[in-house]
Amino acid sequence: MQLGIIGLARSGKTTVFNAVTRSKAHVGGYGASSQPNVGVVNVPDERVDRLAKMYKPKKTTYATIQYVDFPAAGESFGKGEGPAGKFINDLARTDALIHVVRAFEDETVPHPEVTVDPDRDIATMDLELTFADLAIIEKRLQKLETELRSMKPGERDALQRTKEVLLRLRTALENEQAIRELDLSDEDRKALEGSQFLTWLPMLIVVNIGDDDLPRRAAIEEEFRAKYRRKGRDVAVFSGKFEMELNDLNDEEAEEFRASVGVTESGMAEAIRVSYLLLGLISFLTAGPDECRAWTVTAGSTAPEAAGKIHSDLRRGFIRAEVIRFDDLMACGSEAEARKKGLLRTEGKQYVVQDGDILNILFNV
């Protein structure tokens, strides 16, 4: 999973990147001419830790997320230039966007617009993403018109269908509705195959607060969620600076420091949890003496599709899957005991994998 981090200049975007990836990327002066910062993090998963204690494997592997911190746009941002213009294609290839919004006061880091106004900055980013998508649609429509004129009437159906869907998208965007909020049919999506719209991507708005607001974090999150949470978009609130400083502490010290200011969950853990929900992702597990591992799949995936995440041969030669729920295994204390109690079951090709399933794939190629 790849998440693209975007935001206005001096929003604390790179500080948030450092906080969630434990990186040391330079903050301040990260302009549009810079290259993106890239960091890969393990997805915290207590289930993998507990399986490792049980099986004592040679290797323990967590699911991973790649964060890409894109440069902020230049001074013309908010005037239709679009976010980090030359990186739009790279942005469109991410699985979701994280929009870091400034909500902290700091006289040493003046806001480009002088005042700190999260609502204004959210509206500005929404507008820029809309401009980018409208520009793509106009180019597609112009190309389609040229192609339609050169085709015979009986050959135009597919292109005409695409044109109709693009016109619907344009109308929605002009009415300040993101593409992700639209109810698109399978036929609509097929017509748009290959399109790279930014407002189609799920978005997590990260409201970057100051340390003084940490005790009110839950209330602030509730306030912003009431305004901005909708289909394909959610909100998380934490202090990037606070979380980045915790990276210099060990886990126990960091936990104590969070507790002292009333923060019960790390910013990274919450961002990942909400991102999984936005993208409709779940994790299944594999366990044994060689490796305990978490795998990420889309909710609703069948057992063969999950097997394919492990290796294409497992999907191609899939016979059946042995499945046990993580909680059942922990309650039994061992796989042998779970099998004795009938909690380890056999499932076929139609089985829909659930979050926390431990799978053993039987296959023949």
C-alpha cells in the first residue's frame, strides 16, 4: 500500500512524514523543486507478535505501508496550478492521499496566508485537486470528440459511453463533489479504466495540532469529522511535532509520555488504522516455525485471491485452505488443541477471508 502525503507549505507535512516513518527528512524549505521523501513502515499488529511468541519462527514479517511525502506547491497554489504540478501523475498512482492540514500556531513558522485557518486550507486543497481532475477530463473529452468524428456510427458505442461518464464527472466536480463520493457502476468504472483522477482516491485529512491542544485532541477530531467525514474521506488529529519527538524515545518511554498528556494511541497507529478502513483492507495471517506473517488484502477477497498474495502458484493450484481464527488459536494455546476442538476448519474456493484469519493453503501445481 502506498500513501501520498500532500499539503500546503508550512503545514508540517514533512514533520508528519518523519513521525509516521521514523525518518529524519529535512523539514522547512521543502519546495516544489525537491524530490519526494519515501519511507516504508511496518503496520503495527499485536497478532503477529503473539503468533511469533507461540511459534518462535526464524522470521517475523509485518505488513508494510510506503509513505511518499510530495513537495508542496509553489506560491501560485490556490490559483489553479494544482498540487506539486509535475508530481500529479505520481500522486494519482498512490492508493490514497493524506492531506496534512495546519492547525498549530508557531511564530517561528509563519503561515503563507498569515493566519492559521484549517477550514480555508482544506477548501484550497479540495479546489486544487478538482482543478487537476477537470483538466484531465477536458483533455479526454477533446480526444474523444476527435476519435468519434472519425468512426462509423456502429463503432461509437464504447466511446460514447465513456464520454457520458466523463460529462457526469465534470458536472459533479463543478458542483464541488469529489469523484470518490459518486455511485459509479461497474460499467462506469470500466469506461474509466486507465483514468488517474486525484479526487477518486480515498483521502485521510490529518489535522496537525500543537502540543497545547493535545488534551483536546478527541474533541477536535470529533469537530472536524462532523464537517469533513464522508464517503472515501476521513479525519485523524495528532501533533506531528509531538509524535516526531517521541521517535527518539524507546517504546516504554514514549507510551508513558503519551499517557502524561492524555494521548492513548500513537499518531502512526491511528493513521494506519483509519487508512485501512478507508481503503477497505484487512489482514490475514500465516504462521509456522519458518515465518509468522501478516498479509494485506481487500475486504471480500476469496481464499484463492488471498493465496495469490502469498504466491501466484498458490492461487493457480489452490485446492483448499485450512482456516482458524486468531482468537480461537490464542484461546486453545496451540494448533493441535484447536484442531482437536474442531476450530480448525477446511474452506474451499468460495470462502471469503476475514480479518484475523490464519490460513494454511493446500495447493497442487
